[in-house]
Amino acid sequence: MAGRLLPLELIDKCIGSKIWIIMKGDKELVGTLIGFDDYVNMVLEDVQVRLQAARCVAIGVPTTHTCNRFPLTLRSFCVLLRVCRNTKLRQRAQK
């Protein structure tokens, strides 16, 4: 089937791009994908970790923090999205 990408091929195209990962629980990550393996274990760089505000206020921690590198496994996330900052890319993605 021409024109279709397998999931690992799609993730491979995201290497070097900024991605947004919605994790199970109360975390979201935004960072640059620098690598992954066949089991979809990933390493992100320049990561901003966001936590749910209500829970952070309750336990007295900041809602966001950053780290240089962040390893994660397939079991720990629900959704992976590529971040499009360019308006033309966003319009093309919506078609």
C-alpha cells in the first residue's frame, strides 16, 4: 500500500523534531526526540515536564520543570504528537 507509513516509520520521521507526549497519570512532556528503539523506548532532549496544576498546588510543587534528557518507555505514555509551530505545516496537517 503506497503512501502508508508504519508506526515506527512515523516515529522515525519525528527524530530531531519537538514532540508532545501525554503520559498516563498527571504528566505531559514536550521535548526533542533524539532516539528510540524497536520497543518504542524513547529518549527526549531539552524536556519540559508539565504536571496537573490542581495536584501540584495540593502537594506544593511547581507545575513545570525542565531537564536535559528524559528516557521513557512505551508503557508510560498514551499519546505522542508532533509539535507544529509553522502555520503552513499546521494547515497541511489539518487537511
